[in-house]
Amino acid sequence: MRASGGSWRWWWLGGAVVSAAGAVLIARQAIDAQRALFETDARIVHRLLSQQAVQHDAILDTLALLQPGPPAAGAQPPEQRLPALYPHILAVQRRDRDQAWPDPALAAAEAASRRDRRAALAPSPDGDTARFRLVLAAEPTSYALTIAVRGMVPWAEWPMPPDRSPVRVALVRGAQRIDLQAGDAAALAGGSGWRFSFHKHLAAASQPFDVVAERQLGWAQLPWWRMLGWAAAVTAVLALMAQLQRQRTARRRAEELLRLGQVARLNTLGELAAGMAHELNQPLTAVLANTQAAQRLLADDPPELDTARSAMAQAVAQARRAADVVGRLRAVVERPAHRAAEASAGGVDLADAVRRALHLLEPECRRRGLAPEPQAPAPVRVQADPVAVDQIVHNLLMNALQALDAVPADARRLTLTVLPAGGHGELRVADSGPGIPAEALTRLFEPFFSTREGGLGLGLSLCETLAQGMNGSLTAANRPEGGAVFTLRLPLKDAS
Amino acid sequence: MSTLSPTIHLIDDDAAVRDSLALLIGTVGLRVTPWADPQVFLEGFDREAIGAIVLDVRMPGISGLTVLDTLVAQGVDQPVIMLTGHGTVDMCRRAFKAGAAEFLEKPVNDELLIEALQNAVRQHVRSRERHQADREARERYAQLSEREREVLGLIVAGLTNKEIGRALDLSPRTVETHRANLFAKLQAESLAQLIRRYAALVDEHDGG
């Protein structure tokens, strides 16, 4: 699973990169949108304030032009009705010809107005920075307006909610600063994040104020939920893709296994056919050779009848042998269990089976300088098919002998132990060979697994199948002192 | 030489196959020595005898192809006929490459086997005869004196007595004497026979 672990790391990395890039993009878009909104609002604010300022000029111009005459005694001069119309115009003052302004500041402003031919500013007499006075020099009467700055904002048309908006708006003239909207003071003081600001002169030369708008966009105001949502969406999509990928891999693996299974079945058939071919070819060769020899002997003059007869008898015996091979094959294909029950009425003596196999393998043992004897303290009879037991024992001994080829002659030991163990009879075939490699130990009984070059890998597989078919077992292990030990366990005759 | 009674060595671990094939081969008058164990055969068979070897490919312990390799490595000159139950192309190729004379499939037809065996025995006899004649020629050649070998070389090269005398700075009479001696020692009855039998040996010595 190392490969899939690596691919997981890539999935994670890819997911993190896409999430982060997307989040940054979302944040930037949000910041840009906020900036655009801020600038639009600031421009609207500037325009609204400029309109007001221009209106002050217009009012003064109108007064200067109409020159309402001196009021009748006791009557209110007409310009005094202006504060009622415009709440932010707190007062209107006039200086008739040959009169003087009550405040020298107004006189100075009038002089400036006369010089610049436009209205001029004068500070509020009580030092209230939230007010200013605007003086226009005219003949015969000059006028002055006292204006409350905060009152001149047309809140009805204001583009922002004044009490909640994070934007700070102020009119600034030199050191004089009149806040119109407080904004988010804490954020503006903190200074982390992004700062938007807007400076522009009022569009009225008579009132040289700067409209200053500022906004501080803090980290907390980023669209975290949208960013999180994006990351979640990316994760979900990646998880889905990974899941699909995993499913595809699993499906491919399943297909591969299926294909392997088919190949294995074909191999099994091939091996079975090869084994059959050999097993049948031997007797068929003998049958053919015997009958053809007999033909030749009978064709002799005089015919050698005795030899021909014996050759024919041999041919008959070999034909039976071929038939036995077919029968044995069928028996192997069928389960040997039911045969075991009826075939061994008296049970099988394990030590006898070992002796029979040793007898057959005597030349093999001799060539390796071995003369093994089964160690059986007491006779052990098991409930089993004698043919199957012979086959298993033969295979185990042959394996052990071949394993011993790998060690020098004086180090070769083959120990065959027969003993009862629980309800089972046990045969242990222990050799002093090189033992079973760890990686082979688990696969030893798999069909077609062989550690021998050219081995079919069917021997132990068949033995295990046979042993299990007789309610027994076949296991393999390495001995602590070196070499391998195979243990065949079969149910005891008396136990069943 | 025991050419009169060629012996067929038959190696097969299966007793029934061994006995029946021995019987079949015996019907044409060939003597058969059966062997059950290839190892015992390798240790015990008569390498000098005329005959052939019939070898089963599939045997426990040691494969027929391994036995074949061993025989070839030991310089055994008896032809080897391989028998197999299921011969693959690869196995067949390996057998011929290793020096098998014939490769037959079991069950084997009597005529095929017997013909192969008779061919093998004939081939072996011829090869032994050639070998024998070769050895005799070598022995006779070894009896020649240095001067006689020189004269023989020039005769084989096609020179006349006079030319040989000039080449070796000898009188034509002396050349004639050497010529008569080497014809006698090599038991050659004619110039043609002399050249046919000894030209190769002369080349061999010139080369060496």
C-alpha cells in the first residue's frame, strides 16, 4: 500500500494548493469589491457635500442680488426666514452700508470676499469647529451665513447607514477637522488589513474643505465563510475523485485477479495433462513394446511361443496399470473422504506407510548416504485412505531428500517420527536441510508454487488437499536447530 | 573389437518399460543391458564396447538430459537415443544440441526404434573403424625417419623424384631408396593410396 500512501500525499498537497489559491482569489475579489463600493460611496459623498457648498454660494449670491431693503420697524427681515428653510443655516447676518460687522473676523472675511470676488470663510465666533461662517461682500448690503457643518449633510440621500458604516467621513481644512461620520474607529486605529482612503476638494472654491473618507478593512472582515466553503467544496470534489480512483483501482485489481485465476485454471489443466501424459505413457509404452515384440516373436520361424506369451501377459498387466492411472485420477478428482471410510476398515499404520515409502525410495536414500528408520514407540493407526497416505508420505520423503541435497553428506539427517497426539496420529518428517525460506513458508501449499527449479508445485498442494479430505492436516515449519519439519496429522482409528 | 555383439544400454526407471523395450530390442538380435538407475549406469557401463544408449528423459533424481551432458563431457562416443513421454520443442532442441543422435516419443513404434538403433550401431561401428584406421596410420607414420617424412611431404605435394632430390640436396637414387622404405613402412600399395591415407597426417605435422 506504499504506492497508494504516496498518491494520498499528492491528493492532500493538490487539495491544499487549490484550496489556498481559491481562498486568496476569493479574498482579493472581496477586497476589490469593498474598495469599489468605498470609492463609489466616497464619490457620492463628495458630490452631495459639494452640492450643499454650492448651494451656500447660491443663497449668498441671491441675497446679494436681491438686496432686500432694510426691514420695517418691528418686522423681520426676509433673509431671516432662511434658517427656517435650511436647518443647517443657523443664522444670517447683514451689514448695511456704512455699518460695521460686529466681529472683526467677519470684516476680514468681507475684505477677502471683495478681493476674490466670491464668498469667503470666517471661523465661528465661539470657536466651535463644527461651524463656519461664510461672508459675501455686496453693495449696499453684505451678508454672512453661519452654517452647522453636520447639519448640511443630506442624510436622506447619504449612501451609507451613518451609525453603522465602517467608513469615516470628515471635512478637513488645514488643522480643522469636522467628522461627519465616525466609522469603525477601532479598526481605523488598529491599522491591520487593508486601508482605503479618498481625498478630494469640495467643488466650491469659497469653501476650501477636503472631503476625506477612510476605511480600514480588517482580517476579520474577509469572507471567511465563503473561503471555508470553497475549501470544503474542493475537499469534497477531491474526496469524490479519490473515491472514484480507488474504485477504479479496485475494479482493475479484481479484473487482474480474475484473469490470473483463469490463467491458473489453464495452467492446472496443462499440468494435469502433462502429468497424465507421463503417467499413461509409461504403461502404454510397455504395452506397445510388449505386443510388438510378441508379434515379432510369433513371426519367427519357428515362433517363440513362450516368450511371446509372457510378453502378452506383461502387456495385459501394463494395460491394467494404465486403467489404474485413470482410476486414480478420478479418485483424486473426487474427494477421498468417503473412500477413506470404507477403504481402511482396519485403519492405516503410519509407521508401515513410512516403511513402504522408504522401501520405494531406498536407492534415493542410499545415494545420499542415508538409511532412515521410522521412530514409532507404539503402533499408530489412523482413519485414512492407504493410497492417499502412501502418496503423501512419499511426497514428504522425496521433498526431504531433495532438501538434503543442498547440504554436505555428513550433515544430512532425516528423522521420521510417528506418535499419537490428542485424537490424531502424527507423522513428523524432519530434515537437516537448508529449511524453508520465510517468504515461501506461507505459500508452500499453494498450487504451482515451487522453490525447486522446474518443479510443478503440485506435490505439496495435492498432499494438503488429500490430508484435509481425510479430516487431517499437513503443516510445515522450520526447526530451531535448522532444517524443515513437515507434520501430517490424521484422525486416529479408535477415536472415530 | 567386439563388433560382433553390439550392446544396447537401456536406461529407464520404470521396470515395465525397461523390460518390454529390452524384449522388443532383443527380437532383432541386439544384446540389451537394462539399467534402472542412471547413476549406476554411468559408473558401470563398458565404454569400449560397440553399441548405443537409449535414455529416458524423465527420471527421478537425475534427468536424462543431465546424463546425456555427462556422457558427452566424458567423451563417450556411443550414439545416444533419447526417449520422452511428452517431448516439447525446447526439450528436443536441447537434446540435439547436447549431442543426441535421435529423439523419440513414447510410446515408441517398434520399427522406428529398431531402425534408429540399427542406424546408431552402424554409425558407431563406422566411426570406430575410422578411428581404428586413423590410429593405425598414426602408428605407422610414427615409424618414419625425419628424412622419410620430408620425402613423404614432397611426394604428397606432387613432386617427382628428381625434383625432391634437388629440393633436399639428395641424389635421385637416395630419394628412390627413401621412397621404397616409406612405402614399405606405411604399407601403401599405390601412390594414390599413400596420398589418400597420409595427406591429412602430413598436413597435421606441417601445421604443428
